[in-house]
Amino acid sequence: MERKTSVLVAGAGIVGLCTAWYLARAGAAVTIVDRAGPGEGTSSGNAGAISAGSVAPLAMPGVLRDVPKMLLDPKGALHIPARYWPVAFPWLWQFVRAAAPERVERIAAALALLLRGAEDCHLEILEAEGAADIISRNGQLYLYRDDAHLAKDDASWKLRRQHGLEMQVLRRAGIMELEPGVAETYNRGVFLPKQSHSLNPLRQARVVARGIERMGGKVRKGNVTALIREGDRITGAMVDGAPEHADHVVLAAGAWSHRLLDAIGIKVPLESQRGYHVMLTDPGVMPRRPVIPADRKAFITPMEEGLRVAGTVEFGGTEAPPNPRRAALLLEDLARVYPQADTRAQKPFWMGHRPCLPDSLPVVGPVASRPGLWCAFGHGHLGLTGSAPTGRLLASFMLGPKPNLDISPLGVERFA
Ligand SMILES: Cc1cc2nc3c(=O)[nH]c(=O)nc-3n(C[C@H](O)[C@H](O)[C@H](O)COP(=O)(O)OP(=O)(O)OC[C@H]3O[C@@H](n4cnc5c(N)ncnc54)[C@H](O)[C@@H]3O)c2cc1C
């Protein structure tokens, strides 16, 4: 009998899980290892939006004008504590440089290449596992106060439209038709009929994990402390102090991925953008789709277990404790859109680490200088969306048939 190709996936967030799922389906002998349970990290608490059309990078031309304003507002959607400035500054400098118009075009093209068909990939996995009901296909609704407010995002919407995003600009009556409870402050909307959302990101991750096991893969708990190197080749990883060998290793450890790369001499400017959510179990309002007040960049998402309000960006690293004041701001965001919402019944607030590179692109693909090593991390604000297409792409590059696509813009080599 032919020996199966063995693959060790480090990190069982939604990116590692979807990658392991596609690898197992393609016939590999897969082991996925995480120090926590599948999907219990950042991937459990996101806003659930599956946004294949979100190809505009976070750093758009003009970002240098907007960021200082956001930072000076103590209630702004972006917060960097003073102690973290020296760490954040080099990253922010690269972020600002990525906003040059010609780079923005290239980044959008690379994101479009990765995210194309994202929803189909999610459905492909979930249908195979009998759980397609997790995806709700009612679109997404962005809210603006007026035309001037909407005009501020013109460039970003234009870029998304160029890459095929279907969108409808709505007046107040159109907003009311879709979401009757929205406050009068919001008179313009952008409705994205083809974008969807997950009704339960943690359940989704667990379903994918079950699918890996169904196909004979192993889902294990363990701490990956180092990659094993024989010459240039990566031949496995140390898991809880013991060597675990494999033909290929996929690094999918979210905001912690750079630590394992650092030790083999590869530097990547990966930074955690800490985000929060609050979950209301009996809010008295329940939109049919994610509603996003554009001024606050918060997502108000209807989920199986209640109404989730998720957002805010806070720098501060992976070790500092959560900041309850950031979570409390999300309730203010909700009150702006739904003043009538009842916020008494709440689950404890949650914080997670978006793994972010300054050019808004993840690192996906083989590492040329270290045969056997593959990267699948750094999906930032779009990790749920990008997880399934990343898995499909990586599995076909690793096990064939190799697609005729240039994924070099996503390579780790771009930071060399
Ligand atoms: C508030 C918020 C809202 C968001 N909303 C959306 C959204 O609406 N749509 C969207 O597409 N994305 C969204 N995101 C982004 C998305 O959640 C992340 O990009 C995604 O979850 C990242 O997945 P991941 O698998 O790379 O990382 P993670 O989910 O963090 O998984 C990485 C895993 O690696 C494990 N790990 C790390 N180091 C080791 C080690 N040494 N050994 C063993 N295990 C290790 C961790 O335990 C963790 O389980 C949001 C994020 C936040 C914070």
C-alpha cells in the first residue's frame, strides 16, 4: 500500500482546522496540534462575517490623516497604550507605507485571489459535515450617517466593486425595509447581498475538527515549542518536549506564529490587534444580518446564542490582560444603532488576538528556504473568511493538482 504523505499542522484555530480538513480530504495523514481545544482561541469570538468581497486593505491612502485622530480620541476604535508605543511604532510605519496607491492595488488583487469563492469553500466543508445551517446568507448592512460620511469610504468601496463585490447604496427607507430598528442617525446604508455570516464560529470550528477525525486525521492537545530542522529542511516539531516528525509542517498558530519562525531565523512583523466582543442573550432586538456602523467599525451580528457586538482594535501584545473599558465601548456602539437594546443579560466579555501583518495580507504558502515548512497565518480581520480558501489553496499546492496561480504576494519572503 502507498504510504500517505504526513502533515503536522501547528495551531487549531479556524485557519489550521480548514487547512487540515482540505489536506485530510486530499488523502494526507494529518495531525493537528493545539495547546487549547479546536477553535477556542481567536476563532471562537469573532464577528462571524464571511466577507469575500473585503479586498480593500486596512491601510488605504489617507490613513496617515485618519489614524492620529482615532488615537487621540479615548473612545476611538483604535487604541495604543503609551507603554506599547515603542513596540507598535515600527509596525505602524510599515502599515502607513503599505497605503501607497500602487501597493494598495496589488494588495487588493492578492486578497481577491485568496478570498475568491470563500463562501463556497466554507459551504463545501460544512455540507460535507452536515452542518451547512451554520452559515446565514442574508447579506451584510453597513450604516452611515449621511452622504458626506459615506463619501469618506468611497475609495474602499470602489476598490471592492472593481473586484466584483455586489453592493446597493440605500437611503433611510431602504435601511428600514431591511432592519426596521436602526436609529434615525443613520440615513445611508450599503447593503452587500452576497456576503454571509457564521451563526456560531466556535461550533463551526468544532464541526471542522470532527470532520478531520472522520477522515482519519488526529486532533490533539499539545504545546509546539520548536520546529525540527535537519539542514535546511523542516522535518517536524517538538510537541510537549517530544519530537513529532512529518513530511510537511503547516504553521497556523495565529498571532503566535512568528515566535516559531524567529527561532529558525525568519523574521515576520506579526502583531496582535486585540479585539473584543460582548454577547447579549436577551437584547430585545435581533437584526437579520450583521449590521456595521461604519463610524465605529463594530459588527452587530445575530448569532445562535444571542446578539454579538464585536470590534475595536487595541495594540498591546499577547500577554497583557484584557481591558474592560474597550469592551464597554462596544455597548455604546450598540446603543448608537439600537438605543432600545436591552443590555442587562450579558455573557462575560471576550478578547482575542487578530494576527496582523502591516500590509493586510496573510502569509500563505511554502517557505522557499525551509523545504517542508508551510505558512498559514496572519489573516488579521479576515481570518474566518480566509480560513477555508486558505486551506483549499494550501492543500492543492502541497498535494496537487498544483493550481496555476501566483501566490508569491502572500509569501513570507516578502519580509526578507
Ligand atoms: C473581535 C474580532 C472580530 C473579528 N471578526 C471577524 C469577522 O467578522 N470575519 C472574519 O473573517 N474574521 C474576523 N476576525 C478575525 C478572525 O477571528 C481571525 O483572523 C482568525 O480567528 C484567526 O484564526 P487563526 O486560526 O489564524 O488563529 P487563532 O484562532 O488564534 O488560532 C491559533 C491557534 O494556535 C494555537 N497556538 C499558538 N501557538 C501555539 C503553540 N506554540 N503550540 C500549540 N498551539 C499554539 C492557539 O492556541 C490557537 O488556538 C475577528 C477577530 C476579532 C478579534
